[in-house]
Amino acid sequence: MNFPGRFVFLLQQCVQSARFSVNINGTLKGWFGSTRGLRQGDPISSYMFIIVLEVFNGLMREASQSAGFSFHHQCQLQQITQISFADDMVIVVSPTQQSIQLMQQCLDEFGQITGLKLNCAKSKIYFGSVNTVERGRICRLLSMEEGCLPMKYLGVPLSSGHLTCEDYRGLTDRICSKINSWQARHLSFGGRAQLVRSSIFGLQNFWCANLPITRYVIQEVEQLIRTFLWAGKGDGEYHAKVAWKTLCLPLKEGRLGFKCMITWSQVCLGKLMWNIASLKQTLWVQWVHSVRLKGGSVWAYRKRDRDPWYWNKILKVRPLVRHRLQVSVGNGSTVSFWHDPWCELGPVCDYLDAGERASLQVPSGAKLSEVEWVMPGARRQTIRVLQVRDCFVKLVFSGEKDQWRWGAGEFVQRQLWEDVRVRGTTVGWGRWLWSCYGIPRYAFIVWLLLQNRLSTKDRLCR
């Protein structure tokens, strides 16, 4: 790969200069040098893996240019053959004999070059719309077992169809394992609240950032959290001292700082919509624009009956993002004339009526750089058409790329959360009560007292 000699020398030093000893009954015995591999946890190991994996990427790229190779469905435009993260890899090819043989040759050649061979016992093949005879032949050719969807990748389920509630069982099981651990059973109210805000919300955030969560699963997760908070366990009866919607407000507003999972799921989908609208340079966004949108605007996209369920979920949050999106026009090659907010009057398609839009004679998918302004006849020159014309004339095109903004700056997920969440009244004691100097157990008791929900003697007598 034509790496500089100095770079190769430094990598060899990282590998060959390490020395190890063996811990026997609590005593270190002997020292021996390393001839291959890196220390466990070495920060350079991830970079080394990427460099080595680039060899396989090059082999697959070369194989994909062969005459007999066929890309997987909807992967040809981006020439996607594999997706990898850490040591997990998903290879996607068409189930033709030549494509499978070329993929097998790449795996064998990669193993001969690097010494990294495929573990067939830990690998599976997943098919879509392939008959039983063809499935058996491919499994025998690759010496692998057939897997069934949904499959797990990076801890979340992947499926070609709609995910069921059972497919989200991994989320609820992880939460139950944290709740039912012996450490969590001995926590006070304040400790439980802290565990919910940190560890459990981290699980929720990871799943919401990768998948749309169904309402039934959200209700089940929130039920587990409520039971754990008030009863100290994951199931059973409990008596809630404060309503759940009251708890899902920030600390500065006198609540516990939990996040409503329904609203947070919408915020995470809003981030995906922002990535699509702002043309973020990621493989998924490029695939969406070429396969789903086919070069059109996401704001003009109309739902189809055969659209996947996750795509419909993303489209539902368009109103959350559209009126907050702004653009600084550069060369105008990525800004839609009709649907993007390049004009101070808002999107042109919303500002003009049907007759005024037709009088401009601008195609529906036109970009700003493609528009040649032609003034309509005198009878069609309405005030609004003239206002749009003035905005267009004032534009100054440059050779730079168009810059997308979220309001006055970059997109921040917390800003969208602040815009869409339910708001309460800010209280003066909210910050000092939950400060780092306070003891969580006592702070929670004081909080219950301020909410008039502490089980004092006079309340028990009522």
C-alpha cells in the first residue's frame, strides 16, 4: 500500500518492543518479548485494524468490477459490498454463483495475505427472496449455516420487515439486568434516580439513535423504570408518589431530569432528518438520496405503499426540522428552488399558490444553480412573484459549497429537545438541591418534601 518506511518502522516498534510476564498465584513470573500482535487495549489497535481491513476492501472493489459480479439489490449506485465496524463485518452481494465465488476468492486471498481467516462457525448467511434449493447450494459452497432475520448487529436487531415487540427484547432485557443486579437492589431513592439518568438512559439513547422505537416498547420500558424507582425492583406492585410526566422535566424546573422516551425518540429521528436535509457526507445519507429520494427533495417526497416502516417514521418528523433549517447559498447546486429555505420568505412552494408556481415555469426538481429566471406575463406578475424574484436577484453565487445551518449555528440534539419537550416553571432551588455537594439520598427526601409527597405522620393519618 506504499506506506513510508518511517511509518512501517514505528509500527514494528509498537509490536516488537512489548514485553510480557505471567501472573501465577499473584506473583509475576518471567518476561518474554512480543513478535506479533499488540498489547491488549493498545489505542493503535483500532487504526491497525482499519489499515489491514483496507486490503479486503481493495480486493472486493476489484472483484466488483469483474464481468460476472452482481451487487446486492439497491447497492449498485454506491457500490456497497461490505459494512464493517470493529471486528464485525456484513458482506452484501447478489446470490448469483459468480458473485459468491468471487467473494469466496477475496476471503481466501485476504486470509493468505494477512493471516486473518474467516471463522465459519461464528458466521451465518442471510437470504432474501431466494428459493430453498439455491440457499442450500450457497450454504454448502461457503460451509456456513443459514441464519434467520432479524439478526443482531452492534447490539440492535436488523430485519427486512417490520420489527415486532419481541425483536426489542434485547433493550428490555438489558434494562432488567441492570435493575435486578445486586448493586441496584441496595440503592436509595436518590441512587436509583441517578442510575436511571445515567446508565439506563444511555441504553435508551443508543437504541433510539439507531432504530425507531414503537410506542408499546416505550410504555414497557417506562413501566420498568417506574417500578424500579418506587419499589426498587423490576416487577411487582408499587405506589408512585409523583406522576411520571412530572418526573420527566429538568432539574432546574424542580423535577428529576428524566427524559420522556416518546419525545426523545422523535428527537433522534429529527437528527436523522437533519442529516438527510443537510446532505451530511455519510454512506447512509448518500444511499437515501440516490435510492429513496432519487435526487429529489426530502420535503417533496410523497409516501408510497411499499415504503419500509422505518422510512415512514422518519418522514413523520419533517415538520420538526423544516422550519428550523436554514441555508447559506454558495454555488446553489444542492439547494432546491421550491422546497429549501433559501428565500427569506420561506420555501417558495409554500409561499406561492398553484397558479403563481405554474407561471414561473421552473421544474419541480430544479436546483438554484439550474434556474434561469423568466418573468411571467404582465397579468401574472403578482406581488408575491415579484418578492420571490427580488430574493433570487439578490443572491450572490460563489464557488463554495452550500452551508446548512440549524437556526444560527450547527445542529445540536439538545436544542431540538428543548424546543419540543413539555416545559415547566423554573424554580430557584432546583440547581442547588441536586448539586454535586449534596448527598443524593437526602436530596431526594428534601425533594419529596418540597413536592408535598413525603410520607409524614399527618399524611399517613389522612
